[in-house]
Amino acid sequence: MKRSGGRRLAWIAIALWLAVGVGVWNTVFDRGIQAAEERYMALQARHQPSVTIRGVMDPAIHDAAVTATWWAAVPLAAGLVGVLLIARRARARLTVRENPSCRVP
């Protein structure tokens, strides 16, 4: 495989892992917001006068963003490290094939 083809595949893999990271972040964030909405509606149903949507949602938005970021970072980091390791291994094999004197005994 040519180097340019390998680089293109590596960039495609990186783009796919970024898409996975965005998807995970969005899913976890949306679930956190949905839970906060349900909590707000339950508090309103109990007729608690001190409950405001801002008082419930502002901390929930922050918490959901932090949680989503951590959850998205794990598969994104694992995928990017995997692509990096595979690309290095492929580059090393290509170097050995191009220059047989580089072979390690």
C-alpha cells in the first residue's frame, strides 16, 4: 500500500472516531438534560413554589456537559491512540520493505 493511501485511511479512521466521540457526547448530554427536565416537571407537579426552571436546569446543563465530555473522551482517546499505533506499525513495515538494511535481527 502506498503511503498516501495509508495516510488517507488514517485520516478517515480519525474522522470516524471523531464522529463516534461527537455521537457519544451528544447522547450523554441529551440524557442528562432529559433527566433534569423530568426532575423539574416532578417538582412542579408537587407545587413547590421555590422551584424555577433556571434553578434546576443551570446546574444540570453544567453537570451534563462535564459528564458527556468524560464519557466521550474515553472512546475518542482509545480510537485515536489505536489509529496512531496502527499507523506507526504500518510506517515501520513500509520502511523495512523499502530498505532491507533496516531490518532488525
